[in-house]
Amino acid sequence: MRIQVLGVGFDNYTMEQAVAEGVRLMGTEGAHYAVTPNPEIVETCREDPEAAEAVNGADLVLPDGIGIIYGAKLLGTPLKGRVTGIAFAQALMEQMARGNRKLFLLGAKPGVAEQAAENLRREHPGLRIAGTHDGYFQEDGPVVEEIRNSGADVVFVCLGAPKQEKWMRRNGEATGAHLLVGLGGCLDVFSGQVKRAPVVFQKLGLEWFHRLITHPTRIGRMMKLPVFLVHVLEEKGKQP
Ligand code: UDP
């Protein structure tokens, strides 16, 4: 049973359990997809039913933000812990390298996915990258075809939320891959274009704060965080 946080159901897994489930899905017939919502995405789902359907329709829903962990706790249904998209992706790539699985990188500005592929091949010896494509295309068809022809088992879909969730729901099956994972800005990080927050910020769950001070233009988007907390408190107020 998933743990509900304001209309989004989260799988209650540790990182190890989440990776084991990811590995199982990538070896299972048919297409599956994983999402890693943070409070901003939960708020988006409250306003956009198609986004909510795409997020809740995923085979794996992992809590990316520390805000989700606080929210679930406040609502009296705590989650085991945070499973960030980026750490999940790294652990999955380790398993892919061992299992000889092929990965396709989709998203970000032209050139970024190629650079990420080069870095990831170095960081995960044995990892097979089936292909890459930037995230600024007009039609899904040719991109889906390219993924299909690449024979990829897994696709990292990095188009930003909720575009990537809707994209995976719409096109997952046609790509021929067994697992698609929505990972937002991860390719920017893997390519080295964007640095991850220093470890101390990561450990304290303050990556969002580091992002804010290094990219102040994100303040508009981040205002969804306090709104999320207010909604959690309202929800708590309704509980008996
Ligand atoms: N992006 C894309 N196609 C689009 C819009 C965005 O490929 O049409 C990419 C963008 O270049 C960036 C990522 O999607 O690499 C979104 O990054 P952001 O940090 O905004 O995502 P978050 O992780 O916060 O969801």
C-alpha cells in the first residue's frame, strides 16, 4: 500500500529496496516507469490532473525531497526515508553495468546527454549506453523510434516535471524499454554542467537551499515548498 501525501501515493522503500524493485522491473516484460516527486511536483499534481495521473500511474514512486519525508511524518504515516532520483539512478547504473543492460539518455540541452554518457561510461565501467537524444524536440515519434532501434532496456527521461512523467506514460510502451525513469535535471549534473550541492547540504536535506542560493531565479518555483507545507498542515487539521 502506498503512503498518500496530498494525493500522491509513495512507495515506502529504503534505497536498497527501491533499487531491487528497479532491477526487477527492468527484467520484466512490458514497459514500466519510475518517478521521483518532490513537494513542487506534488503541488503541480494538485493543479494538473494529467500530471497526477501520470505520477500515480507509475510502477515506482519514490520520495525525492526532504519535504515529502516531513509531510508524510506530519500526516502520521512516515516513510522509511528519502530516495533521491540521482542516488537511485547511480545505484541502478551499477546494477546495469553488472547485468549487461543498455541505457538510453534522453533530455537536456543539445550536447549535454553526450557529455553525460562519456562521464558515466568512465564512472561505471561496463555500462552500455545505447544512445542519447536532447530534450528539445517537437515530435515524439522519431525519438521513440530511435530509442526502440537502440535496443535500450532502460531510459533516463530528463525533460523536467511534469513533462517527463506525461511523456513516459504516453510513450513508455512504444520505446520497447522495460524501465523508464524520470530524473529532471540529472543529466545536467552527470555531464558536469551543474554541480551537486556539497555533501554537508545533501546530508542535512538542504540541497534545495543550496540550489536556491546558487540559482536565485528558482525562487518562483521554490515558493511551492511553503505552499506544500501549508497544505500538509491543512490536511492534518482535517484528521480526526
Ligand atoms: N528540459 C528538456 N526539455 C524541455 C524542458 C526541459 O530537456 O522541454 C530539461 C532541462 O534542460 C533540464 C531538465 O529538463 O536539463 C529539467 O531540469 P530542472 O532542474 O528544472 O528539473 P527538476 O529536477 O527540478 O525537475
